[in-house]
Amino acid sequence: ALVAAATLGATVFFQVETIAVVGNSRYTAQEVIDASGVQIGDNLFQMNKNQISQQILQRLPYVGEVSPQRGLPSTLTIQVTEISAAAQVEVYRDDSAQAEPAADGSGDSGEADSSAQGDSSQAEGEELQTLADQPWLISASGKLLEAAPEGSGVLSVTGLTVLAPQAGTMLAVPQEQQSRLATLKELLSALEAAGELDQVSSIDLTHSTWVGMRYRENFDARLPLGEDMAHSLAVLSAAVEDTLQTRGPQAAGTMDLTQEMADAIFTPAES
């Protein structure tokens, strides 16, 4: 009886009367509330806070974190943390993006052979349709934000084939490019933590042993794959500062961090 009474009390008395939104600037409070799916009259204790968070994260791409908080007796506060675009992933094609259709082994072998060529062409066409045909903006964590508008002003990324892009989801790439994607997210996070996203104009992931990066306008950096990107970035920054001090503010060239003989080797640009 006590349990039944408590359940009834929670259902009847703890209904949402006020929904407050905190931390928003890009989105209005009403947009956040609509994305949450919560309505006035819903029960505070029966709502799924994880589901609310996931709905907001997916429907509002520029939201990076969500924290719904119950305030008794009748208030729900939705704390959001908005994010910004860290990079623009350019349209890129290579052989790894042309995934071959998987055979399921079903049906008669003769029938399979007779239709294989046509099925393969159709599957390849469908696969190509899932590839991005325009640049996409992403956050430092790899969340797809939106198709990049003209003159987005963020650094460009080359070497990733974006699969089935949809705002609010995480960037997906072919299996062969998974290590590139992991490297990119690590590098973007390191740049963001160091406050140097605006010091990089481009990142090139097409090389097999190093990452190319245009750094501080005048330097083409080569960072080794498989190394800690935060450490490599710190080494690069120190090497560039030292070069600018010894050679002057007009110094330009290539800063190579992939050589074993030194932390960083500077090769001046040809004048």
C-alpha cells in the first residue's frame, strides 16, 4: 500500500510545469525544448534523461553536451554546452571508398552467377550515393555539424571519405580510413586544447607515415603517425618559435618531425 501510494503521489504531484534552458546561444530555449521531446505535464520521475540528452544531441548538431536536471516539485532544467566547427572535411575519393558488396551466400549458384554483374553495378551505384558530394563541418570530436557554407573560415581536411553524412551524427569513413579519422580527432583535440585551431589552415591525411599540416601560414609541418599528437604539437610549436627568433618573422619552410636524428628539422622555403 505504501509503495502504491508513493508511486501514485510521484505520478500525480511531480509533473513538469516549468522547463528552463541554460547555456544556449545558437539555439533558442524553445528549440532546445522542442528537441528534448519533453512537454508540460510530463512526469519528472518517469522521463528518461539519457533519451532526452540523445534527442537534443542528434537534433541540434551544435550542442556538444546535455545535462537534464530535475528540480522538485515541478521544474526541469536543461543545461546545454554548445560547440563550434573545428574543421571542414573536403570531398575526397580513393579506392578504399569503393566498398565491394558483401556476398551473403544465399540462393542457387547458377542464378547468382547470372545476375552478379548487374547486382554489382547496382550495389556500387548505391554505395557511391552514400558518399558526401560537398564539404562538411565537424567538431573537434568528429561530430558532423552541417554542410559547409561558402567561406566557412575553418581549416580544411583532405584524405577522408565521408560516408552517409547527416548533421548530428558522428563522422563515418571507410574501414581503411579509420586510423586516419582517429589521428584527425586526436590532432583537432590537441589543437583545441592548445588554443591553436586558428593557427592551422589545412590538414593532409593522404600520406601513409605522416600528417601534413599548414601551420602559422608560413610553415608546412610533418607530424609522425602513431605518435602522441599533443606532444608532437608542443614540439612543433617550440621549434617554430625558435626558428622565428633566430631567422626572423618572415621565416618560412618545412618543419619535419618524422626524422630520428632530431625532434624537428627545418628546411627553409626556396626564395
